[in-house]
Amino acid sequence: MKHQNSTISKFQKLYIVPTPIGNLEDMTFRAINVLKKVDKILCEDTRKTGILLKHYSIDTPKQAHHKFNEHKTSEQIANQILSGISFALVTDAGTPGISDPGFLLVRTCIEKGIEIETLPGATAFVPALVNSGLPCDKFWFEGFLPQKKGRQKRLKELSEFSTTIIFYESPHRLIKALEQFTIFFGENRKASVSRELTKIYEENKRGTLKELLEFYKQKTSVKGEIIIIVAGKQTIKAGQSEVHLV
């Protein structure tokens, strides 16, 4: 087994390691060190992770761990950790568990008394939120909405939230999402759309939902991961009554 004599592999521990959301230079020294010293790296996509590992000359063995097999493999991985094999969990980009695989394995390890060490690092919604110019002292992370069943009901519920709301969306569904947002949140609600964060063609657009919808309708194609930040519903007290601004 690789790294049998390394100190880190003697710990019965799972390491959660964030990876860059685009720019490979956003990798931390600590993350590189952990990935070099563990016995195995659990990857959402071994090919994508392989590009990152090659960039940093990391030759640690890779093992697939994704949403299609995590229900079957989490128990097995936890037992291997108990036997003395050290694992690091990564996803294609960002922090594992945030709209990515990771929760099931973490829960299984906790149930078995396995220590978990989570490294700080990249996650897409934080720079998008700060860059939006909308209040970020309190916010609601919604992530991906249901694609069909329950989507409109959820949007109606979210329309009443007074805090900033964070959504993830795919490029080919961006227009549809903005159209629905104008209906449920109101076309004058402030929002921002961020994509290709940390990459060469990073784009951050701010305005009302109506303005954003008109802007993206004119674009021939949109690429990259999408983060939509929507302002919360504003309430102004007027005497004993409340005025709601959408």
C-alpha cells in the first residue's frame, strides 16, 4: 500500500478536500500536501481530478466515488478507513457535499466514530454572493431547484423570503429560470448572475430580473456553471401596517 510509512496514513480519518472551481492556482498548499500523503483519493470524476493531480505532480491512486455509487461504496470506504487506509474526498470543483457527493460518506463515517477533517477552500456561491452587491450578512442557500415536480411550489415559498437567496443552475436552463423568477419574485427584484468564476471569461451581471432576462436572451450561447443571486423580499413598516416591496 502506498505511503505506508507516512504519518498521515496512520490516522483513521477521512479528509474532505476542496478543489478549485476553475483556476488551478486556487489550490491551497495544505490541500496539495494532504492529497500527496493519503493512500487514496475519492473522485467524482477520475478524469477531471486527474488533470488537477497531474498539474501538481500528485500520483496518489484514484477511486471513483460519485452520486451513482455512493450508496453502495460509503460503507466499504468507512471500513477501509477503520482498517488503517487514509482517504481524501474531492469533487470535480469546490467543496464536497455542497450540491455534490459527500454527505452520505461523511454521515457513515460519523456513525462509525471515524474522525473527519474538512479543509477550507473554494466553493462557488461565496464569491458570487459577495460579488453580487446584495446583502450577504444573512442568506439562504437553495442550490439546484427541482427541475419539474415541486419547482413552482418552491419558488412561491422562496418569493416570501426576506434574505438573499442563492441558486445553482445549468447554462441551458438559465433563460427558463430567469423567466420563472420574474413571475414569482417580480421583474423588478434585484439579482445577479455569475458564471465561469475564477476563469478567463468570468462574467458577473447585475440588475433587475427583467434586465438580466433581456440580456441573456440576446446571447447566442451561455457556458459554465451558473450561480444566480436574488435579493430577498423587502418589507417597510408604515405605521401599524407593512408594505411589501417585490
